Amino acid sequence: MSVNKEVKRITTHTIQKMKLKGEKISMITAYDFSFAKLFDAAGIDVILVGDSASNVMAGHETTLPITLDQMIYHAQSVLRAIDHCLVVVDLPFGTYQSNSDIALASAIRIMKETDAHAIKLEGGEEAIDSIKRIVAAGIPVMGHLGLTPQSIYKFGTYTVRAKEEEEANKLKKDALLLQEAGCFATVLEKIPANLAKEVSESLTIPTIGIGAGNACDGQVLVMHDMLGINTEFKPRFLRQYLNLHEQITSAVQQYIADVKSKDFPNEKESY
Ligand code: KIV
């Protein structure tokens, strides 16, 4: 990132001010240079280099297998494309849960090797020591509560979290702990809309919802889901803005047909 660029950059402070002004925050995932460049130029506020790369880029069933080196590769590609948005990078499973020394070392690698602006990690009370160490080192941290996909084998399913009072109370407590520990924002994933509203109103830091209703301070979607590249994944919370699966399939089928019929390349497309 060049210090001389005239472009107004979005920082963690910008999105905190957006909450104060009631201006909603838009966030989308990206994992490579070309899409990140498109999203940044389109005016997105925040790009998340999510560990969902494990699913949508690498084809794994869960987010657990992706490594820190692989996340760094994706984040480096995204950061090369960015002029104005805030870029947050997920700490992948196994790179922060053991202890706060390991968590801090992982966060430092992301910041040093990718030029990212912040990291995200999953969990509440159990992650607080690590969050405090990372924040104390000057690294902005985004939290992630509710459905935390790195714990999928503990939950057993991807259904809505915190429907019962006990889990809802823990989530409310965890959200306050994240704020006290210095998180600049938190994701709320797949929880009832009224709970997300209560949490969003109780916090001074912004909440970014996915499947958490309209009262969150911002929204995030996985790019492959909202662009309709995935066809199998159709949860209720997903609004699909394009059907790229259909469009790409028909474009590639047309290309195959043109090659087979010797229509492509024509004279104008030849030297
Ligand atoms: O990895 C990811 O894409 C995420 C979003 C679903 C919030 O964490």
C-alpha cells in the first residue's frame, strides 16, 4: 500500500464511526486478486479473506484444513488489489486456540506477510487472552460469535445457534467480553434476529451479521454464494444477486462448441 495514494481508505475507525452514524457496513469475502479488485472498485467497505477459502477455493468440506500459509497466500493476492477498503484476514483453525503466544505469532505473520489491516478469530470467553495480546501488539481484531464453523464438530450441525436462553445469554456475555478485550467489531453468524438486535444495541462496536437479521450494523456474504457460483448452498439467509453458475456454464459450452465447429478463432481473431 502506497502512502501517497489520494484514495480515502476505510479503517477500523471508519467502520466504528459508521455505526455511530447509523450507516450500514458492507462486507464480502474474497480470496484472489481479480475479484478483490472488482469488489474494491465497486465500493465495498470491508473485504474478509475468510477461512471459507477452505470450502469455496480448496473444496474441503469444512474450514478446518486450511493452513496459515494458505491463508497468507490468499490474503497477499487480495491486498495487491486494494485501494480503499478495509481487509480483514481470518486466523485459521489451529493457529490460535492452543495459547496466546501462538495466537499472537499467527496474527503477526498475517500482518507482516500480507499487508492486511486486521485479523478475525472465532470464539468468546475462551479467546479473550489471545485477543488482548493481539490487540496490545497493535493488531485490530474482529470477533466472530454464534455459528463458528471452526467448531462444527462440537456443534454437529450448521443450524441456527443460540435459540435457547442459556446459549443466548452466553453469546450476550461473550459479545461484551470481546468489546472489553478491544475487538473493533464482531461477526454474528446464524443467530435469531432479535438476539442479534439486542447484542448490536448493547455494543458500541459494530456487529456484522450473516444470517443474523437486519438490525446488525453491517452484513457479510460469501462471494461464491451471493454471486450464485455455488448451486448446492441455499440457506434462507442468502440473497443470490447473480446466477454465475448458469452464465459461466453456458459461456464455456458456447466456447467448446465454437472450438469444435472451427468457428473460433475467426480471421479477425488471428494474426
Ligand atoms: O470465512 C468466512 O467466510 C466467514 C464469514 C462467513 C463471516 O467467516
